[in-house]
Amino acid sequence: MGATIKTDVVIVGAGPTGLSLACQLVRHGVGFVVVEKNEGVTPYSKAIGVHARTLEIYEQLGLAREAVERGTVAGKVRLLSGGEVRGEFDLSEVGEGLSPYPYVLMLEQSKNERLLYGYLKSHGRDVLWNTALESFSQTEEGVTAFVKTADGESQTVEARYLVGCDGAKSPVRHALGLAFEGSTFERTFYVADAQVDWRFAHDALTVSLSKETFVVFFPLKGERRYRVVGVFPEEFAKDEGEVLYEEIEARVKAEAEIDLDIHDVEWFSTYKVHTRHVESFAAGRCFLAGDAAHIHSPAGAQGMNTGIQDAYNLAWKLALVLKGSAAEGLLDTYNEERLENAKNLLRTTDRMFQLAAGPEWLLSFVRTNVFPAVAGYLFSLDSVKRFVFPLVSQIGINYRHGSLSRHEGDGDFKVKAGDRMPYFKVEGESVYDRLRGPKFHLLGFTDERGAVRMSDAGAEGKYADLVDCQTLPLSGQAAEAFGTDGPFQVLLRPDNYVGHISAGASTGGWEAYLDDLCRPSGR
Ligand SMILES: Cc1cc2nc3c(=O)[nH]c(=O)nc-3n(C[C@H](O)[C@H](O)[C@H](O)COP(=O)(O)OP(=O)(O)OC[C@H]3O[C@@H](n4cnc5c(N)ncnc54)[C@H](O)[C@@H]3O)c2cc1C
């Protein structure tokens, strides 16, 4: 048995969620150990849709540009029915003005994991590969994890907290005895990454709708490379893992009703769709994040993105508590905020999934007749873009109902406490360029007379080490985003959600907010 490792946080699992949590803890200067039973990051492409909110988080890690360069922007949607093109819609700027990343990026999970792992390595950190969690116990003071390496050596890790980022079958969730209720869709999905030769250009996310179901071709980086996803019919009786690739190819050809040739298959898989969430994201000093806490249909490509955001939400809270800057109660807001998000997500993805794959005759009629006919109208409507993009891209997630959102003062604004900091430009640059530090941000938006000056407002006092204070011009874009034309100030949490917002320059509101949230533990 090796010497006991002592650390602040033990992370179980180095998928996208565990790696993201580790990267965020590096940003916040918190100690951690990641244990992963596999020998390295996944070699499989798995998730491919990377949404705007994830790219905004990557931007803070300095990874967004590389992610975009390595991936493909889904610039267009092409709808096929009966093998014929029924419509083409431009998506390249669908979220224009709402995010610096107004699109969906196609970047395989394996490449996301490599990016995140690269960040860890470049900061002198690593993962304990080939090391599986065997068991753990917790007391009021901490957690003890017992892990075993592939060559059978046992090791003990003592930490203040444990986070199970250990996937859908989560041993941590099982050990904690937390229920994971929901349902399983009867039909089997297939997925294959391959080269597709057909008459269409490699420039669009192509959806082929049929009476029974659908096939989607997602363009990937590389000549004519696609991710192909579809569903077997109800009568298809094979279990996951028993399906031969030839059966998938036959299915694609039958469903798409197009003359196409599929070859150079790099990866294929089949799976059943489950929709489940855990009853609580936390139990004592242990937390769950990512697939360990919620799984859902692939509609909307939300899984990996949601795990990355769970990690983002938890990291700053762990950091403040571990540094003694906040009471442990702050950690309760992780379950409060992310459980509500998971419930909403399951409802939305279930609805999308039923429309895309539901077998009823009415859905089949909508899929093949109504949807292609109205899609152009839908995609062209600005208001729909503004509703659909925030929902799918996850920039619309808010924590308005959470206890960290103080609403006194926000009645005069379009942006409410609990909303993500809206995107706009300040002096030609993204406002997010000023919000990269792992701190609270107190922003005073001032008119030309300098009605709100942060230094005058005394923000450099007792919270100087926790809060970054900036005075910004009250430009037209800022006024439009917040729905006001007078000076105001916003206190952003370290994850850039609005904690408090008020007109004028008084210090009372935001100071009281921080007094409550950051009351040091034990003092
Ligand atoms: C075909 C397919 C397509 C998908 N498409 C999308 C998409 O387009 N967009 C999207 O957002 N999501 C998509 N998803 C979902 C996405 O892949 C998952 O949501 C994502 O992998 C979850 O990441 P995670 O880190 O939470 O869990 P995982 O990726 O499952 O990682 C968990 C890790 O924990 C490790 N582990 C488990 N037990 C132990 C133990 N005892 N000790 C140590 N380590 C352990 C595992 O080895 C694993 O590496 C797709 C999934 C599939 C299968």
C-alpha cells in the first residue's frame, strides 16, 4: 500500500465532467486528485455538439479558440424527406449578438477531453490513470477514498470533499444510496462516425425525416466525414452491443431513402436512451456531477455540456468554502441550482426526443409533412431564434429561483438576479474579456458624468481579495442588454451569473449580499 495522499478534493472519473472540474479547481487554486480507471482520455468520439455556454467557459480557460479551430461550425441545416431536399436554413449566426459563439460547434468528446487534459498538463497537473475507486467513507471532517491501480496496488486518498464524476453507472452514486429514477426508451439508437459519399455538399447538418423516425448526419472535420445517428424500429429485438455494423448501414439507407455510400467507419455504437436524474446532487461531503447525476436523450446534444456546467457551478463554491471565505452552507446551493436545471433539461429533451423519434401516427405526420413545410418560417423568425438558441446553447439557463439570487433592486432591469451576464461589446471588445478572473466582479456602468465609480463606492475595502471592481461605460449595448438608461451596478458571482443588481452607486446592496454569502465559516 502506497503512502496516504492528502488533498482538498478527490475527483472520481476523468471524463469531460471530471476533467472540467479539475481545470476549474486549477483556476481557483484548490488542491485535488483525479482518479480514473481507464488508461487515458476516451478514444471514442461520443458527444459532438459543443454549445455556446461551454465555449464561454472554455474561453475563461483560454481553450475556446483552439476548440473552434479543431471543430466544425454547424453552419446550415438541410431537411430531407423521401430523399428530397425540403429546405435549407442558415444557422451559422443563429445566436448573433447573444454570445461570442453564436452557433453549435461539432467537436468530438475525445477532442474536448484532450483539450481539457492539455490544460491540466500545462498547469503541471495530471490524472491518476489506471486507478479505480474501490470504496470510500465520510465523517463530518472529511472523506477517505480507497483506490486501486491496475497492477493491484492499493492507495488511500484523504480529502475534504469527494466529487463523483464517474458516469451514468456511477459507483459513487450507488455507494451513497441515492435513487436515480426515470425511464428508458424502448427503441435502440445507433451511431457511427464514417465517410459518406452522396450528392450533398459537406456543409450542413442534414436531417432526413421519415414516417417511422429520422436519421441525422452531423458534419465532422475531415473530407466527407459525418456522425450518423438514428433509431432502430420498435420490432428490432437485439440488445445494445449485439448489433452488427451492417445492420446499421442497412437501416441508414432504408430510412434516408437516398443513394449513398458509407465507408471508412471509424467508430460505431448502439445504446438505449434513458432519462433519469438523481434525487440529490449532494450527500454530506460527497457530490455528483455530469452523467452520474443526470442522463437524458441525445436530443439537443446536452449531456457533455451539462456536466461541464455542473463542474463550473460547483468549483467556485468549493473554492470559497475550502479557503474559509464562505460557510459550508454555500455548497447546498449546488444541489439547489443544478437539480432544478437537470429536471428542466429532462423535460425539454424528452419533448424534443418524442417529436423526433416518437412512433405515433400524428408525430409521423408532423415529421414528414408539417415540420419540413414550416421549418423555413420557424428558422427565420427572430423571436424563435431568440428562444431556441438560448435554450439549446444553455446560455438561457438561470438560477432566478435559487437562494443566491437576491431580487431586491432588480425590478427595474431586464436582467434579473440569477441570470447569466448578458453578452455585449465594450469599446469593441467582448465584455467577457474583462470577466476571466476567478473572482466576483463588481461592475459599475456609468454615464459620461461618472455617476458610478467603483473606487469611490468603497469596493476595495473588506472584499478586496474576493472582488474585482471595474467601471464600464454605459454604452448603448450595455443599456439595451440590461434594459435601462441610467447608471447601475452589477455584482457577478465567480461563474458570471448576476448575484445582485441595483440602480445608482450605493454600496449597501452588494455588500449585504457578500456579507451573507461570504460570511467566513467558524468566525
Ligand atoms: C453516442 C453518444 C453521443 C452523444 N452525443 C452528445 C452530444 O452531442 N453532446 C453532449 O453534450 N452529450 C452527448 N452525449 C453524452 C455524453 O457523452 C455524456 O453526457 C458525457 O460523456 C458525460 O461525461 P461525464 O464525464 O459525466 O461521464 P463519462 O464520460 O461517462 O466519464 C465518467 C468517467 O468515470 C470513470 N469511472 C467510472 N467508475 C470509476 C471508478 N470506480 N474509479 C475511477 N474512475 C471511474 C469512467 O471510466 C469514465 O472515464 C453523447 C453520448 C453518446 C454515447
